[in-house]
Amino acid sequence: MRLLVLGGTRFLGRALTTIALERGHDVTLFNRGLTNPDLFEGAEQLSGDRDGDLSALEGRTWDAVVDTCGYVPRVVRASAELLAPSVDHYTFVSSGSVYGDDMAPGLDESAPVETMEDETSEDVPAHYGALKALCEREVEPAMRGRALHVRAGLIVGPHDPTGRFTYWVHRIARGGDVLAPEPADQPVQLVDVRDLGSWMLDMVEERVGGVFNATGPAEPLTMRELLETIAATVGPGAVFTWVKERFLLDRKVEPWSDLPLWLATTENPGFAGFLAVNVNRALGEGLRFRPLEDTVRDTLALAEPVEDAGLTSERERELLDAWLS
């Protein structure tokens, strides 16, 4: 298969490109050449800019395209329209954030997506979910019946640049007293980047279209189970102190950023579904997951800590001392 990847050298694109080359596909990467430009000797590299310079894609044909880096509807529309006559299948990497902040647990692909009053805004940090939903909408007219929309959840694993999962892996691996946020039974969902990339490529090879929530695991996972699995895998010296949600919020600890994956769902019930979406449709199409322990080990080995993700050691110690006193 001749596969075009828009992006392809950072995280999900990197994993997907690696798998595609291992499967013997003919891969072309289109990007600005700024991130890991020499990563794939076995792939053709086309240089350009999605926002204004798509000339390198003109006059070429591929069997399929995977769009890993579309955030602005106008930009996605330009790529989809240009490539519509040149490819048979278009995969757009969307996000579970399309459902907005107020998500009911167990929602499926039929749930309404987030909207925005001013659809001309391109403020991605402020309107990430709504813009991703609009990007999906822009692909459809050009690729009707030939588009796959992957509403990815939290992607983790090797080369993760975000720190959202890596914080816990590296922190627990250091051992000692670890602050763990209650409620311990809060649901957690995540998917190894290699499992997501492999499944996406399966879908591309079979030319499957439609909308899919794509995260894991197959069975429910709680915060306690996640942290204890990490400890059993890489952090036998870690000792968890579970701290009440209200205590943390009163001390201005920010859910998700100060303590990644923590949603403070007791105080913020509207967040209860954010890490509890229905993935039965993707499971029915073959999405499978490696053991969490493998993801943990490989994350420790191949994903560096991110400085601005999670609590600093000093802040964690301060909170633990206050709680224990």
C-alpha cells in the first residue's frame, strides 16, 4: 500500500509510520521537517506547510492518507479537498475531547459533539474539542464514505511528549512516599500508542470508514489499579498515601495538570465521563491492547520526564506533610 502520512515523526505518527514500514508499506511523509527529520530512512520525505504550501502533494497519488496533525478546520479542509482525487481513503485523527467537558460516563459515538459560537476562531487551546469536531466535519464533503475518524483518548507509551502518563511512571519508579489522589476508584482510560497505531493501520488496510472512540483498556481500570500496576512493574519502593479530593482542591492542586489523570470527579461530576467512554465499536473492529505492564516498562525506558507535568518533589512533600499532620 502507498501510504501518505501528514506529520508522522512525533508521537502517534511516529508509531504508525514505524509499523507501516515494518509491514512493508510504501510510506510518504509530508511535514515541515522540523521534528526528527532524519528518523525514517525508509520513507519518502516531502517538505511543505499545511497552512499555505501543499504544492509537494500536487500531481501525486496514494492509496490512503493518515492525517495525524489537523487542528484547524480551514487547514484540514484544504488537505482533504486537495487529496480527495488522489487517495482512496482518509483517516483523520480526532479526539475524545470533541464531546466537551460535560461528558456522561459510557457515551458512544452517537453523543453530540461540542460546538462553538464563532466557528472562524482558530484558538486551538481555547476550543480544542470544538475545533477537532469541525475538522471532522470538513473532511466529510471531500471524502464522503471514504473517511475514518479516530476519536482518540489519552495516548501513552514510548516517546510520549506530554507527561500526562509519564509523570506517574517516573515518579513511582523513584519510590518513596507518593501522593495519590482520591477517589481511588475513579475510572482511567488510556491506549498505548503502538496499539492505536497498529489498529489504525488495520482499518486503513481494510478501508473501514466511520467514527470510532479509540481508547482502552477493554475492561474498566481505576486510578488505584493503575498506580498499583505501575508500582508492581517499576516502583517496588513506592508507598502510596491516598489524599482526599477536597483537601487537594482547597490547596489549589489542579486536576489533570498538577496530578495527571486525576479529574476530581466528586467535586466536578461533569468530568466523570472524560475517562469512561464506550469503546465497544472499536473493540468490535479489532482494537486490542498489550499488557499495561509492557506499556509501563517501555514508557520508563523510552519517554523522558516532562518538567511541567505533575507536582514538583517539593510541592508533593509539602502536601503530604500537611495531610499527615
